[in-house]
Amino acid sequence: MTCPQCQGIEREFGEKTAAKKLLRYHRDGPAKSTSLLIETLISLGVQDMTLLDIGGGIGDIQHEMLKNGITKSTSVDASSAYAAAARKEAQRQGHGERANFLHGDFVDLSPEVEDADIVTLDKVICCYDDMRTLVSASAAKAKQYYGLIFPYDTRWIKAAVKIANFFLALTGNPFRSFAHPTALVEDILKANDFGRNYYTRSGFLGFWQVIVYSRG
Ligand SMILES: C[S@@+](CC[C@H](N)C(=O)[O-])C[C@H]1O[C@@H](n2cnc3c(N)ncnc32)[C@H](O)[C@@H]1O
């Protein structure tokens, strides 16, 4: 992967961060917002469904869903450290054979990725500049549900993202965050025949929007 943001992702989500995330997952389970997404999908009925988790990190969503009725999962992650940690954790939990892991930018890999009943992107579109292509290419892969967690785009969050990016640039870090407009994300999903099924906000001042869309 050669794009500056992909290089930034490798640097931002490296081995140390993956090890910390794994420790926290072992101690506390998935983050609150991630748990809300997982619980909502499970309550909708995921028995015998397949999952495509894009940017799944150490794999919280895949591990929990594989324990709750999903037949198989595919993960595509731009961080090699996260992809390796997720694979190791799947083996440790005994469902390694039902979990497939790809390392790379989903936008590039998308033509070779199979459709799935459920597609999830948990805190991913805020790490990627070309949100339109990422959302439309991933929505096209989802046969039934599309689960998304991304920042609420208020003025203060946009300002915080600008400040964070300023300091990243100062330190020579190519990684950037993005507060993509919610309305634009929704327009792309509507155009792909998805409607909102569940919506809540989680985290400090409701920073994270947790949304499940259904097809049709
Ligand atoms: C903030 S982390 C979130 C990880 C995990 N979902 C979580 O909540 O702990 C963002 C993740 O998105 C991945 N990512 C960002 N853009 C991506 C893309 N275009 N294709 C694949 N993975 C991507 C990064 O590698 C990273 O694992």
C-alpha cells in the first residue's frame, strides 16, 4: 500500500497499539459503542449469516459474532499489525478456521472480496479520506445489514479533528482523521437501497454514531 494515508495507518495502528487493544479486549470485552453494534445485529438475527468486517482492528466484532451464530467472517484491514493480531486471536478462541483475514486497503481489494450478509465498519471511515468510494464499495457487498460507527459531525468535532491533524502534520505523521458529513454517508447508503434500522450515540458527548442499516 503506497497511499500516504495507508502508510499513516500502518504507523498509527502498529504492533504496540494492537497489543494494548488485545489486552483491553481480554480484560473488558469490546468497547461500549462496538458492543451496542454487536448486540443490535445479534438481536436482528444473525444465525447462519456471513460477515465482512472492514477495518475490524483486533477483530472484536468477528470474534463475538462467530460465537453467536455467524458461519464465517472475512476481515479486511489496512494495518498489518491489527490483521495479524485478529488472526491470532481467532485461532486462540478456536474459530480460526471460519475466519478469513486480508491485509490491505478495502477500496483496492474490493473486486476480490466476496459479498456477505452483514458488512461492518467500526470507526473506520473516520480514518479514510475517500469516504464516498469506501462506503459505496462496502455497501455494494452487503446483502442484508450494514453496521457503521463513525463520529457525529458537529462543529466542535470538526474543529477537534482539524487540531489533531495539525499536530500530526507537525510531527511528520502522515496519518489523518476525517469528520465526514453524516448526510453524505446517508445519501450513499440510500442510493444503495439501505435504510436506517437502529441509531444511537455513544461515548463522550455522544461522539460516536452507532447505526445499523437494512437493505430494502
Ligand atoms: C480506529 S481503527 C478501528 C479499529 C476497530 N474497528 C476498533 O474499533 O477497534 C481504524 C481501522 O480501520 C482500518 N482502515 C481504515 N481505512 C481502511 C481501508 N480503506 N481498508 C481497510 N482497513 C481500513 C485501519 O487499519 C484500522 O484497523
